[in-house]
Amino acid sequence: MFKVGFFQFAPRFGQVKENLSSVLHALAHTEADLVVLPELPFTGYLFENRTELEDLAESPTASATLDALSELCARGDFFLVTGFAEKAEGRIFNSSALVGPTGVLHVYRKLHLFNKEKEYFDPGDTSLQVQEIRGVKIGMMVCFDWAFPEVSRVLALQGADVICHPSNLVLTFCQETMRARCIENGLYAVTCNRYGTERRPRGELAFTGQSQVVGPKGEVMIRAASDQNELAVVEIDPEKARDKSITERNDLLSDRRPEFYRALVASSCKT
Ligand code: ACM
């Protein structure tokens, strides 16, 4: 068995130290193998422009925030997946990091930028990969990647048992859609969403909370409220994510007919 969870909270824009301290405080006594945090939980989400983002973004190799999370993991003997604004040689990505007691183990850069993110983030350029921790295969995606079933499929094809999904959701479809992503790929997904309203000079956004852990049959194992801090941890059985049979004669992965899916990998919509 493997214990996964999320910490849902409402980060304050630009208050990196305060947001970090909320996370450190909330997770000080966690008993889990892996905890997922929201997308951009330290900087906040609704940037005015690229300059503002640049001032708040960090390189994963020189990040006081990620160092503090790694120390937290070492103290509590667990792993974290967290969103963060990543600075990398003049580019800035909306990324997520797998962090453990020894530091940052892997960084994924969000492939599908949502709405105004396109004004100030660079689109992700990292491949979709799985990482193994404690015998369990972990894949990462970030928020709006949920709308592209290819992402979870590629992770499933690489053997992901659990998809970790830091989010700042504003549309209402994702939580239910993730149940389909889990059913069609036969795996677990942990969506950690923030809640609260971010009010900035250019506008405001309300985030939907309702972080959740979903199982391979689409079962919602736990779902948070839409308006409060919540730390939740559940036990999952990774073996259930390795059985891809859906009837006696059907297997979610080996029944695929990729020769009929070529349009999926064409770069234009015309086939
Ligand atoms: C989103 O991708 N933050 C909606």
C-alpha cells in the first residue's frame, strides 16, 4: 500500500514566504508517501506581466522554496509534487517538481498553457516521463493538461500508477473529467487544486477547490470542499493500477488500435 494525499489551500499572490510557511506548518506531521500541492502555490497565479513573473520565478537549482520543501520531506520521510514558477536561461515555465528528502528529483514543464498564461509563460518543452518512488510510478501534469487526454495516456503507456496534478482550476469540468482519465487509463490521479479568489489590478479569478484522489475505476476516494484548507491522505493499492483489464476480453492498453490514431500525432488538424 502507498499513501497519497494533497494539501489544498489559498495562496496569497506574491507572498512566497508566507505561502511556504503555510505549507511547512500544514505538513509538519504528515504521514504519507507522497503529497501533492497546487499549481504555483508560492507565487500565486494571476501575473500582471512577464516582468512580475520573472521577479517571482526561481531556478530549481537555486530555490530557497524547493530547498525548504526538500528539508520538510527529509524530516517527514515523504515526497512532494508541487507546482512552481521555473526560471531557466531566460525562459519561464509553469512547472511542477517531484521533491524528496535528497532534493528535486524531476521537473515537468506544463505543455498546455491556459488563457493569459500564454502572455507570460513559455510553453513546456519537457517530455512526459514517469519517476519511480518506493516502487510506485509517478507521472506529473499541470492543471489545464487535463483537457488533453493524450497527456494521461502517454503517462499510462509509460506505466504510471499515479498521476500527480497540481492545479489552479477556474473551469468547473476538470474534477469529473479526471474520473474519465482514470477509467480510460486504469490509474490513480491526485488533483490538488487551490481555492479562494485572487484579485489583481487586471482582474480577478475564483478557484474551485475540490481537490481529489480518484481511483482506477473512476471512484472518487476523497474530495475536498471548495472553500477551505484541507490536508487529506488515502491509501492506494498500486497493483490495481497495473491491471488494465476492463472485461474478460478487453485490456485498456493492449486493445488500442494505434494504426487508426495517426491524426492524433499530426501537427495540423487536417488528416
Ligand atoms: C489552469 O491551467 N490553471 C486553468
